[in-house]
Amino acid sequence: MSKQQKHQKTLRVLGIETSCDETAASVVERATDGSARIRSNVVRSQIDEHKAFGGVVPEIAARAHVDLLDKLVEQAMLEAELSFDQLDGVAVTSGPGLIGGLMVGLMTAKAICFASDIPLIGINHLEGHALTPGLSDGVKPPYLLLLVSGGHTQVQIVHDVGHYERLGTTVDDALGEAFDKVAKLLGLDYPGGPQVARMALQGDDKRFSFPRPMKGRTELNFSFSGLKTAVRQQATKLAPLADQDIKDLCASFERAASDAVIDRVARCMQAYESAMAASAPRRLVVAGGVAANQRLRAALLQLANDNGFAFDVPPVDLCTDNAAMIAYAGLEHLVRGNTDTLDLSARARWPLDETAPRVSGAGIKA
Ligand code: KG4
Ligand code: ZN
């Protein structure tokens, strides 16, 4: 089938996501006008398997993906009411992430593509997050993206599909990672973000004055490890911790983290304004699991309003890891003729903006 013909019909892609601790499969459909519809979206979190270890164990994750993926693909196809031969391609996260998990997804996707003679589309997990507003709200690039999850904290200018410019990234912990580590040191369950947020609701956010890392700095990077250490030191000083101490520590940490993010994003907005043409839309999009945090959302909305930016945050189930975002990114590449061959390999590290300098300490998140 020629590229031109592909543009003229509704396209359906199966998405597969196995880069971390969620096993997910989804079918998304793209109409000729570019609008997208989720036909199925199944996610199985492995939280219970990893909880006892206080974090994701790569070996356990890979084994769980092996156990779960074929059943989830079957369920996604059933719910979409489609057979493999009605698909126009399979999009799979091929990086960045835990290599064992990525390989499980990749091998499954290759098998389906080979058996059904349809294109394989390898997708950067970060691109899945970056393009989600197109799936949830029909928002097309360009826009300013804040991506905040357990593995990534970065700001990118999304110029177009496949064209990203990194403005800033974390030099140490990702924001979600900081929430998870603070939860762990306070004896709260994994994943810690939702627990910290829940405790913070009943806490005094002014009881402790924690640092706002990088605040006021002209460079656009983030840092959270100093903040986490400050929480640890305060917790050690107070030990043994009363329930109210934990709530106050959570609230004060959440306030400091949110303030630090706002300071960084405000600077990135200035950089966006300088980089873009006057006619470019002023729009801030936030994606990734930490976008579920109500305090951060409210603060970002305020910041956007104050600076004349529109604000968009996808629904929580599309902010956290899922395969619908991978299928959608796959469709956007498929219509552009960007497909892969069956010898595609997994990439543990894969920056969205390959031209951005590597930041030491940011690992695969850079
Ligand atoms: O995007 P995601 O599902 O997975 C990746 O890391 O790629 O994000 C998970 C992260 C975890 O660190 C979790 O603690 C954090 O998002 N998170 C939150 C909240 N909900 C999830 N952090 C703060 N507040 C929340 N409400
Ligand atoms: Zn993610």
C-alpha cells in the first residue's frame, strides 16, 4: 500500500508498552482528519510484585511482562473488536527503559508484525508522553512540555512529531523518584507519590522550610536530591515520628517541590517565547505520572494563566504509563511513513532530543 493511500483511510494500530513496571496494550484508531479514538486500553500494574522491595526490580518486571503481555494483547484486541489482519501496524516502546522489559514487548510486536505482514513502529516512551495531548484533547504541536514521572523530569519544546528541543532536565533525581524516596524514608508504601500527596492534604505545609533547589538559577535544569536529603535530616531530628509529623513533612516537601518546579518552568516559558515565532501558540502541557499531583497541577495552571499560556493536562490514566500513548505516537509516525524493520533493537537510553548535551547524573532521563 502506498503512503498516499494510507493517508486516505482510517488507520488502526496496536500499541505495546513494557518499559518499566506497567504491562499495557491498546488499540487506537486515527481518522483521515487526524482525530484519534481509543478502541481499547488495558494496563496491568505490577505494583504488588515490586512493593516488598520498595521499588522496581528489573528482573521481576521482565518476568511479569512475559507472563502478562500475550493475555493483555488478546484482551486489547477483543475489546477493540478487531483481528490482527485488520491492524495497519504495531507500535511498541523500544526505549528508553529497562532492557529486559523492552525486549519482551519488542519480540511480541515483531512476532505479530511478521505473522500479519504489517509494519512495526518502534516508539520512544518519552515521545508517547510528549504527544499524549493530541490523543486526549486533539492538541497538536508546537507546545511547551513538562514531563514529570518516576524516571524523567524534563522540559521540551515539542516543535512537531519527531522534532523535540530539550530546554532542561534533572541533574539528579526525577521528581517522581523524589516523591518515592521521601515516602520510603517516612515509612510510606511504594509508589510513594500518591501516598505523600494523601498525607500532605492533612499536613501543615509551612511547618518546615525546605530548600527550593536551583531556584533563581538562569540555567534551566532541575534538581531534587538536596530537597530529599533535607527531608531525611528533618525526619531524623524528629524521630520517632508522630503521624502529624509525617503529614507535616509531606506537606512541606510537596510545597517546596512544587515551588521549585514552578520556578524552573517559569524560566522555560521565557526560553520558549524567545525560541518561537510570535505567531506560535503559547501552550503549556504537563504529562507523566506526577501530573496527577493536585498541588502541582493547580500551581502550573496558575503559572500558565499569569503568563498568558493555555494549559493542558491529559486525564490521569493517560498521564501514567499506558499503551494508548504508544499506539497514538505510532499512528503519527505511520502516516509520515516512518516505520521500522524487524531487526529493530531495544535502547536502554534514548534521549528525545538527541542533540542535547548529556547531563551527568540524569542517567537515561537526559
Ligand atoms: O509516568 P509514570 O506512571 O511512570 C514512570 O515513571 O514512567 O509515573 C510514576 C511516578 C511515580 O514516581 C509516582 O510516585 C508518581 O508518578 N506519582 C505521583 C502522584 N501519582 C503518581 N507523584 C506525586 N503525586 C501524585 N499524586
Ligand atoms: Zn512514563
